[in-house]
Amino acid sequence: MGMTGNCSVGFSVALNFSLALIIGWQHTRCPNILSVPDYLTGLGSEANTLKQSRAAISGGHPEKLPQIDHGVMLNHTSAWPTWHLAMPPHFDRGIFSYDKYFDVSRFNTLLPDGEWKRLIPLMRKLATGATIKVMVLGGSFTAGIGCQPKKSKDKHLIRDKACAWSARFVHWLRVAFPRSTVVLDNLAQGGSPTPVILSGLGLFDYTNVDLILIDTLVNDQIGSEVRRFGFKYSDIDSTQAVSVAYEVLIRTLHELAPKAVLYSVLDGCPGCHLAVPAHRQVLNFYDVPRLDYVDVVAQLQTLWAYMGKKDTNHPDFRSHQAVADVLALTWCNVWSRISSLKSRDVGDVMAFSPKGYYHPAQYRERFHICKRPCSVLSARGTSTTQPQVITGNWSVYADRPGKPGWISTVPGSIMDIPLCFGKKPTLSLTYLRSYEKLGKAILTLNGKDLHLDGLWGDDTGQHFAQSFTIFSQADNPEMQGWSEGGLFGFDIKPNSSHTMRIENLKLRNNKMKIIDIVSC
């Protein structure tokens, strides 16, 4: 932009690092530019890098690029005493540079929904050159399905999670805050609605996590299946079941990572009408900052580009980039407002302070969350126990890229898994269900049997592959079964140890896939 001037800037940083008093800013604003706090000046090398990128993007004529009021550059030189975040599309996209993008410029004044001021401590860390750790939770879209362009020079780099919208957004963060190190840990798993994610929360390391991006809308649309995790069919409707599960997820993540910013993304999938109000209820109640991409797509429907005629929930790489770009635009607009805030404007909003619960305990407590497992068998992460293969061919591998599991294809295959239980015995088991090419297994624990059907029943109307999690109040002596609401009790006593046996039955295609077993 090359703007100069004698804009007087005054800035005071509170020495008290409590969230409510991190920043107390007073400034005089120059027209069309953003004043930079004085502790962020003196970063000339990064400015030169961005100037070169800008020149490259414009074919050697950066003056021809449009001038955007909210700023498109990182200006750190003495001639440019201002800091402008790189605003899409005018930044170096690196390996994500293609010929075609969706134009999201109409959203260049958009702010995040919810209490966006909670981003202030995180942006302060980014601006001071700190290391930031980003965790991502979600399903297949979040894991990168459809994100690889058909024509790419870097196909070995741009695939799966490496090209998902979260990776593209983190790339923007690295360009916008070049002094910082941004570490991305995308833990999204295909076919995982919120209850499946809940069952694995105890598997993850939350040490030094600064930002948790949550994107479960695509899979939570299957409300009838979410309901099966903790509710009898006549007890609660599907939208409420999704909402309860989502509230439990938000509160549990805050408990496990109290210093992290929880940030939600609501996808623009056309078939997600069931889950949208369920998520919004919870997000509005807790003022969780978020990108409501549903509203964005409602204004410009082309921003959700289908991969195929029948796959409306998995858009192509252009939509992955559009989600990242709109996220970047909203964060740019948060940045542009930071310097005008005073400590009294911020108050306590930067802290996540729950104001009670949205749903009653009788519903929330039906989702049994294992935060600190006693034993874990996981194909996706660290295991604390290992199965003993008694007969057959149970073995762990990925039958599809990025989707590992303990898999058996031989009828009669048996494996035993040692498990331990604590004061309140609970159990979750996640396995693959699909509409074809899977069989049936029988699980035996403490003398009680439970059949695991790899195929969806005719009554579900499901025509896709999805991780399916069984939650068990393992200490309950009652085994009701599937048709009676799914209360699976194994009469496990507190502080005991047992061996679970899983046998692949001779049925249909003979294949069974176990993903996680977690006991508390």
C-alpha cells in the first residue's frame, strides 16, 4: 500500500497478564489504516517478504492490486509505521496457489459470530512471535475429503488433512503473523459425529493448546444416529439430542483445555438443516466465537461446490479454500478493531465463563465421557493395552487412507483385549458401520454378549460408511439391547479388570473393523 504519515500512536500494555487486563489501548487512528501497538514494530524483514509476495501476485505491479481499507499487508518498516494483516486474496498462498478461487470479497467486513473478543489473547500471542498450537476436531470434511485439486503440481503435498480448510487457514496465520510458529494438529476423523468425538477426548494431549477448531455439523446432521448414543427413541427428538451432545462437547473441551479458545465452524452443507439450530442453540448460550458458514453460503450459494451430483456434504477444494478465506477475513476484522478497544470494553468476555447449563442434567449425563481412560485400544492414537489374537487374522492397518482400525476378514477370528475399570465403570467401543461389504461380530464381556452389526439396518435409511460408537454404563447389570434404547450394561464392579473378547462371525462379507475401545 505504501502509505505514510505522521499518525500519532499511543499504546499501553497492562503488566497484569490476566485475561481481563491484557490490553488497554488508546490511539489516534489514521484514515484507512490500522495503528500498530509499539511492541509490534521493528519487523522490517517480514514486511520485505510480504512486499515481494505482493509483487509476485500482481505480476510485478503491486500498485494495481485493489486497496482495501482493512489492510492487506504486514507493514513494519519505518516508512510504514502500521501493521496490516494479509487479507485474502492478496497474500502468498504458497502450495495452495491455483488459477481459480471463489471470490469472497463481499464478506471483507464480516466479524465472527459470538464473543469474538476472546480471540484477543490469542492474537496478542501471535503478534509477539509466540508458538501457537491449533487443534482441529470434526468429521470427514474437516479431515480434508475433497480438498485436493484435480490439477495440482504438488499432489504429494496437497492431499487429505494437508489441504483441508484448517491447513489453508493455518497457512494464512503463518503469513499474517510470520514471527510466530503455528503448529497444526488435525484430529478430525471421517464419519465422526459429536458423540464419537466425545468418546475419544481422553485420547488427546491438550498441553499448550491455544485454539480448538470444532467442525462437526456434517456428521451431526444424522440426528437419529446421534440419539442412539444416549437416548431412548421416544424420550427426545433428534435436534435436541444433537444439541445436548454438542453442549457436552463444548463444556468438556473447556474443562480439558481451559486456556484454549474454542472456535466453531458451522458448515454450509445443504443437508444439515437438522443440526444447524441444534448447534446454534449451544453456541449462542455460551457466546462461543464462530464462523457461521451457513449464513455465508445462504448469501452466496456457489461457495459450497459439490464434489459430485449426489455428494452434497463434501465440497471440492475451492470450498475448502473459501472457508479458510472467510475465516481469515473475519480474523482480519477482529484485528482491525483491537486497537480501538479499552480494557473496560473487554471486561471478562475474554474468559470462557459458563453461566449454568443449557440442557438439564438428566440429558447431559447420558453421554458418558471418558476424560482419563483406564485402558485404551486405539487404531488412531496411543494405546495402553494390546489385544491377543487367539485365532484368525485380526490386525491393525488402514484399509482406506487415514482410516486405520483393527480389521478381520476371516470368520471365526478372535481377539482378547485386557481392560481395567475405575470407580464408575464406563466403556465405549467405536467400530465401522456401512451399507455394504461388512459382516457381524459378537462382543463378550463379563459373561454378557452384545452383537455388533457392521451393516446399517433397513430402518435407518443410512447409505454411507461411518464410525459408530457404543456407550456403555458398564456397571449397569441390565442389557436391554438395540431395540429397547441401547442400554448396554455388563455388570462390571468398580476398580476391577476384565478381558473383552471379540469374534468375527461368519456372516455376509466377513469383514469387521474396530477403531477404538476405551474403558474408565
